[in-house]
Amino acid sequence: MARLEGLEWKPAWISHMGCHHACTEYLGLGLSRPWIFGGTGHAFALNVHEELCPSGPTAWNTDVVDHLAANIGYLVEGVDGQVTERDFEAKQRIAWALVTGCIDTDVPCYAWELAIPEWYVIHGYDDGGYYYTGPMAEMGQMPLPPTEIARTDIGWLSVRCVVHCHPSSDEEILAAAIDFAFDNAAGTHRMDNYASGPEGFEVWADALESGIASRFGAGYNGECWRECRVMAAEFLREAKQRLGREAGLFDGAIEAYAAVGDALGRVVERVPFKATDSPEDETETVQDGEAASILREAKAAEERGLEALRKLREAL
């Protein structure tokens, strides 16, 4: 077996960021968790389905996150395909060639849905297929044959490798992250039946207030987006320290995103994540008017945060 020793997925509700963190640590880049979340923009993301489907945290155009990673010092490149495409089997072969070539040359990789619909670090291979770590990896086939990757209900093949590159300046990193926050809030990266930015919080609140929210999805969305907003505040604190100027401009944004994270923590306390034991559990809904009220507090704080980011962006 060919293996990259020491490469392991970093636990995170946003499994995509857990892969970025693991790969950059393996490469010795010395990037903090908040800098990864914030510099790629993900800390400022929000994508909520109208019924709180658990797909919210992953069902949006996350390619922009991989693209922004180059700003903070690493390139993310790879191959994508759909099981319904005519050239799907060729894409599977390309993915296998990419991963084996990268591992043979000490380059870390990650991929989508090797076990459940989440992201996984690929840390080895042998004649049988891929070896990987990530959320509930024990539920998946190990090794996963290269001809089986993406043969799932979702059917999306996405395999990425991560290599070091020269980073942008801290000011450029912050500016690009803020621009992402504005784009995400405007709905640039979302799909139909999903909402983002302040509107996303209102859709979330409405779903909990009316009782149409997926119980499983509500808990999962709560944990994922709380993690992001906590990281947003920490990223802005790190940026404030790195830039060493106009410090007062950061404080309003830091306060606002910390408030969003705190509010989402209270939502999670009321509607905690609960793993499903059967398909029937996934149809359970939840109604919680108090959680809806807290989400509207989060919406107001998010709006304050975006306004503070606008002022900060103008000053850069």
C-alpha cells in the first residue's frame, strides 16, 4: 500500500474545510483553522434549503472556495463528473491516475462521498482502490475500487489535489473574503429552493416556526453554520492582528459575526444535531418558535456584519 503517513482528515462540521485543513497541515503550510475558513470565504457562507434539508451545507457552488484557497497559499485542482455523463468512466480513470500520481509524489488529495455525502481525505491506495479518512469512514467500502467512486444516488465525482503556491498579501486575502461574503449574501452561489445571507436566516426561521423543518437537517445546518460564523469572527481577529492598522474598522464586524455564532449556538441548544437510525427518522420534522426568534436575532447580526464588512472593504 502506498500511503502518506500522518495525513488524516481534521474533524469539522464543514467536512470540506476539514480536508483543506488536513492537506495544508500535511504540506507544512502553518495556516490556522480560522485563516483557512475565512481566506477561502467559507466562514461567510450560508446556504439553507426551504425545508432545512441536510444538503444545505454542501449543495451550492463550492468551487469558489477551492479557487480562493490560492490566495492563502495552496492550489486546489482536480476532476469532476456526473455518473450520467457519457465520459464518466474516463473521469473515474482520470481520478485514479490523479490520486495515485499525487500520492506517489507526496501530494495530498481529497474527494466527495467516499462513504456518506461528505468530503474525505485520501491518504493511500493499493491495487484494491482508495484508502481514506473522514466523517463515518467506517461506513464506507475500504478500499474503495476506482470503478466504484461516485456510483451513488448523488452520482457526483469530485477528486481534488492540494499543492503549495505563493500566497497573496493579507490585505488581498481579506478583500477577496469580503467580496465572497457579499456575493454569497446576494445568492451568487446558490441553487433553486435554497437561500443565503440574511434571507437564509429568515427562510430557516420560517421553516422552524411553521414546523416544516427537517429535524435531522435543522440540527446539522445549525452545527455547520455556527462553526462558520465562529470561524468568521476568529478570521477577522487574525486579519486585524496581521494587518496592524485601522484596527477599529474590524471591531464592528468581529462583534457582529461573534453575535451570529452565539445566536446559532443557542439554536443548536434548542434543536441539537441528532443522528438518524433509520430512513423513517429522516422524515421527522421539528417546530420551535423560540429557535425561530433567535434566528431572526442572527439575521439582524448578520446584516450588521455585512455593513461593517462594507466599510472595511472600502478602507482597504
